[in-house]
Amino acid sequence: MEYTFKIDFITGLPIAEFSYGHEAFAPWLEQEVSKDLVKLQRVIEFVSDVNVQTEILVGKEYTLTIENGEVEVKANVQNIESELPENLVDDVDGFEHDSMAICGIEDLLIMLESWRHFIKK
């Protein structure tokens, strides 16, 4: 998982860009954590303290699920294809790809520590 962090020169908010297959971590990080160090610490503790098979952290826009050592981030949009006209279903493929991603717990923790270092600057 490769990523870069930048500051939006208009809003002053941190933004993230992730490599192919991990793109959903960018909006999750930007929307669910942003530059809130307290929330970031809670997420790190949540991910670090997983003692059971499955843990779920539901956010406003994205849900983080930890299961069997893997972390999945997924947009909270439910059944988007069933809500769209048939001629638009093909256009959703890109959205679905950008709305879900999976990585290992260790990779997520390393990325979260990098995010913390970046937003503390």
C-alpha cells in the first residue's frame, strides 16, 4: 500500500492519495479522521486492541471492519446498483472500486502513524 499526504491549499485540510486498490482509504482518512488527533488515537487503539475475530467501527461515511487480521474500509452506501437506472449501473464500477479497500492490520497502523506525523506538522 503506497500513499502520499498533502495539504489542500484552498481549505488547509490534509488530503491523502493511495495506490490502486487502496483508494478507499483516502476518503475514509479525510472524512472520518481528518486532522482530529483524538479521533486518530481512538482509531489506532481500536485497531491495536482487537482481541476477537471481528470488530466493526462505523463512521459517518465509511465503516472499518477488522476480521482475521485484515482491515476493510467500505463506504456506507448500501446497494447502490439497485437504486440506479439500468443504463447507469456500469458507471458505478469505478465508484465501487473507490469505495472499498482491504489491507493488513500492520499496514494500517503504519499508515495511521504516518498520518499522525503528517497532521502534527
